[in-house]
Amino acid sequence: MLKTSTEIRSVANKVGEKRAVEMIAKAGFDGWDFSMLSMVKYDWGSNKCSPCEHPLAGSEAYRYARNLRKVGEDCGIVCNQSHAPYPTYCPEIAATYEKCIELTAEAGGGICVIHPDNYKSAEENAEMFLRLLPVARACNVKIATENMWSWSDATQSASFAACSNPKSFLEHMEAVNDEYFVACLDVGHAELKGLDTNAVEMIEALGHHLQALHLHDNDRRGDRHRIPFSDSLDFDAITRALKRIGYSGFLTLEAVMHMSSFTAENAHVGVQELADSAKRLAIMVDNA
């Protein structure tokens, strides 16, 4: 049966990162996704970063990552992947990506998810990823890029962005063409109205490139990041597609909105619900 994991940031916002890893382990997950978005404080209006007091932004970042790794290992789970800050088109954020790969290794993760620049071509994005590959190889951490989306005011729906359809995603894979560069499919992004694709089509097109997932649910109109089985995505079809291509990575949840209604006192309830949904997905893949 495939192993399960979830991002820690939505839980850490309630109880802190150390407790989040412990809670995720107790709920029955096999791994944790190291969310590094707190490394920077980004203003979407000005496209600028301001000073950040999170430990990941300072000189103790590597020790902090190692400590989280130990917390997880003491609880019997591993860091399976990480998520670098975004948007990539912000130079100050893009400048953190080598450090993000190194921190992933310190935490014990094997994959670091780095967004492409929404507005650049495969060849332009490949320039950045190729510059990062020597660090990735040295750390034995694969870079995974992700299918993105933009927004059209005219149609009030999602619109094309880097990797948002099979053609663009495969162009990115081919432009880099390295074993340390793989695909992370966000199933919710793939299902957004206006992108003219779906998660099953993306899974089948990516095939062996697909080595990481962001699993969550939505209404196909907004990027809601809800818990699986709470909205409109067809997880029967998605899990069958994963089985068909022989997907062997973690089933990693990115249902960040699920924890929004919980407090520090009852966060464990929300985490258990997430773990139960992930286990259900694993069983579905196994039985497909």
C-alpha cells in the first residue's frame, strides 16, 4: 500500500512545527511534507519580501530542519518532500531555492517542490532549474516542479500558466531532461475550469515523471484546497489512474484549508480527519 503524508504548515499554524510533526505521526501518516513558505514574508501587492523572524530565515535554519527530522524519526515517520516558497518570479524568493534544497536534505526529504514561473516558457524556466541541479545532485534531493494556473477576469476562471496542461508540463520535463528533475501533480489545479485538462489526463501524460503529489479537493472553480472527498473531484478515477501508471511515491495531502476551523486545542481532530482521508486514498489505489 502506498504511504501517506501531509503538509505541516496548516497544522503548525495552530500548534507549532514540532508539535505538528508529532501530531501527524500519531494520526497515522507515514511522512510529513516540509512546508518552507514561512522562510519569507511576501507582499503580493508590491512583489517584495520583508524581514522574517521564522527560524528558517535565520542562521539556525539548518539546525532547525535537523531537529524536525529527529522529531519525526523519533515518532516513526520521515520527511518525504518539501515545498519551497513562491512566487518564483520574485527574485528574493528565487534566491532561496538552493537553501531550500539543502534544508530538504537536512530534514531527510528526497524531493523539493519548486514552482515554475507561471509566465515563462519551458525553456526559460529550464534555465533556473538547470542552475539548481548541481545542488540537487550534491544533496541527493530531486527537484519537482508543479502544474500552475493563472486567473482570467474576462472568463472568471483559471487560465493557462506554466505546466498547467500536459503539453506544457511535458515540455518542461523535456527541457531539463534530468533524473533529478521530476513532476509533482497538484490534482486540484489540474481540475480547475478553464485549463481544459483534468487530473487523470495529467497523470497518464506524465507517467514515470510523476513522483510527487499534492492531493486535495475543490469545486473545479476555485483552488480551495479542501480535504479529499468533501467536494467535486473524482478520486475513484484519480486513484485508478495512479494505479495504471504504477505510481509508487507518497500520497501527500495539501488540504490546507481543512485546518482553518480548528484551534490548538482540537487540532488533533482535524489532523486525524486528514489522515483518515489519506488512508482511504491509499486503499483505493491498492484496490484499483
